[in-house]
Amino acid sequence: MDVIGGTTVNTEYINALLMARYQVDIPVIQPYVAAGINVGLPLMEIIGNPDITYLENYEFSQTGFAVSVGLRLLGIVSVDLRYSGGITDICSGRLDSTHPLFGQLLRLSLGLHIF
């Protein structure tokens, strides 16, 4: 995406999370905390590059982190609050490099477990 002449913002990523979760089992409510890594693969580079060796040369500087807190009520309803933060600057070009921009995501989800 071209924002300012010569500046590119990369926002088209496929994200995958790998998280470790610790849950406390209390009869009515099961709270948990989780933490892990967030890996973002640039979608346009993958589509434009059919050579699978792109993934073999993946730079680990394109990763981020994720933390999550949540709970499960009565075994059927879950609530989750997750924060994912990037450690890779999403802008390249003429913007002031002393103020890098990082991708951030705050997500609140509500789930219903029917099985």
C-alpha cells in the first residue's frame, strides 16, 4: 500500500500463532493465561513468488509476540482478550526512521462450546 510518495506500508500478512497456555480448573470458571510468538508471512510476496524456497529463507525478524488472558464459564462459554505486537517495522521508505511503526492487534472474542 503506497501511503506517502515512496513510502510503503505492509499490511497484507497471513499470521500464525504458537502459544503456551496455563489454565486453572475451578468448578464453575476456568481462567487462563497464554503467551507465545506471532509469525506474519507477507501475503503478496508469497503469491508473487511461487518458489517454496522463500519460506526456507524466512527471516525471524518478521516475528512478533502475543499474550492472552481469558476464562471459560460453566464449560460452554469462553471469553478471550489477546494482544499481538510486532517487532518488525511495517513501513519502508521516506518516513522518519527514528519512529518505527509496528503492527499491533487487540482482540476480544466470545465463544460458545457446543461439543
